[in-house]
Amino acid sequence: MHEFRRAAWLSTCVLMMLMSGCAKQSGGAAEMVSVAAETPQADAASAEDAAAAGTPVDASTQMASGAMAQDAPGRRFVRTADVRFSVDDVYRSVLAIEDLAAGQGGFVVSNRIRSDTQNVRRHNIGDGQLLELTEYTTQGELIVRVPSDRAQAFLRELAQQMTFLDSRDFEARDVQFDLLRQQLADARSEELQQSLAQAVRDEDRLDRKGEAFAARAQALAARDDARVAQREVEDRIAFATLSLSLYQPAQVRRSERADPDAAFAQHRPGFFARIGQALRGGWQGVLDLTVALVAIWPLWVFVIAAVLSARAWMHLRTRKQG
């Protein structure tokens, strides 16, 4: 009996020790879960704080996109981009972009730069000179093609030229079915022209042979068009097309030029010469008026006849009344 009580007491002690250990482990696990739960909340809070602080996003991050880098098995992507941004100097940036494209194994399709005048002001500075201030803006338009697998790297390096990004549009269009249609069209054209070639060899009549020749020529042209279209699609897949529009802040050009009004005032005739010109001009006007009056002599004849008729009628009426 004594041994049974002793064994029961030992069993109770062991059970209490096990329960105590499980409670500690549960407390530690709960503490670990609590810490793990607090970690993402802290990260989210720090991200919200950064957003609230208005920290600007890095330009290279702005130019990143999965559309320029994704590569799904079985998909064939035609990548295009349309980017508008401001730079410090358009001409320097254009040259840098051309070098960047060449460094990535690409090339420049078009390069257009123009300057647009916004406002012009002129001020008289004396001595027959004008100060001309011209406000203008310079803009550039480039179309660049780079290997599709290097398009993302090119755009990230392009961000170094930017002072402000206005907009960017990226697109990755899957053209696997377009390419398949071109391949099937090429295969159909190839089979058709082979059949027509056999028909030309087997045909004896000249008229039918001429028709077969014409049909084969059309089939060959269709085959060539299909192959060219297929190559065009493959070229757009291999090289991404990037349209870049860049501009710089408005600038002011200062220049001096002659004042036309001052030059005219300085070189116009003197007072007496102008009086002489006025007298000659007046006499010439009188002569011109005389010629004009003579030219309308029928009107004067009509007026004189009307006046004489009126006077005769008045005189006759007066006599009748007397």
C-alpha cells in the first residue's frame, strides 16, 4: 500500500512537470507568433510613412516594367514603349541616347529636333538699335529600336537623362498566332506554286499553259508576301520599338538688330524737299482731276441740257400765267 501511494505521488509529480513544460512552450510559441505578426505591420507602417513623407520615386524605378522583361514559354512578344520626359539639354541628351542605343546593340530609326518660339519682345536701346528677347522651347522626337531582351536595361539607363517623367506607356503584345498565320500562309503558297509548276510541265496546250504560268506567278508573289510579312513580325519580336519625346525648359535668346523705324526716320527727305514733293504732288492731283472731269463730258452735256430745259419750262409757265 505504501509502495502504491509512492508510485502515485511520483506519477503526479511527473505529470505536473510535463504540463509546466508544455505551458512554457505554448507561451514561447505565442510570443514568436506575436513578433512575426508585428513584423509585416511594421514594414507596412514604414512604407506608409515613406509615402506620407512624399519621397520621390527613383527614375530608374519609374522606367521598370514587367512588359519590357517578361518571357513566358510559348509566347512571342512585340514590345513597344512611348515615353515623354524633360531633360536639361535636348541636343546633348539626344546624342547620349543614340550612344546608349548603339551600346545596347540597337539603332536609331528617326531623330527630329525643333525649336518653337513662344514670345518675342523688342525694346529700343538707342542709336538705331533694338534689343530683341525671344522665348523658345526645344523639343526632340526619337524612335529607337533595341534588342527585345535589352529593352528594360536601355530604359533604366535612359532614366539618367531625365529631369522629370511626364508619361510612359509600355506594351508587350503576344503575336504568336499572327506568326503562326504567316507561317501557314507561306506553307500554303509553297504547296500551291509547286502544284502549279507540275501543271505547267504536264500541260500540252499553249493556252492552258499560259494560264498555268500566270497562276504560278501569282502564287509565287503570294508566297513572297507571306515570307516578308513573317520576317517583319519576327523583326518586331527581336527588336523593341521605343518612341521617345523629350523637351527642355523654355529659354530666352538675346540679340540686337537695327531699328527699321529709326532708319526710315533718319534717311527720309528734309523739310523743303518734302514741301517741293507736296507741291508737285498737288499739281499732279489737279491735272488728274481735270482729266477725270473731261472724261465724263456726256454727264456735263446732260446736266446743261436739263438746266436749260428747266429754265425754258419755267419761262413758258410764267408767260402763260401773265
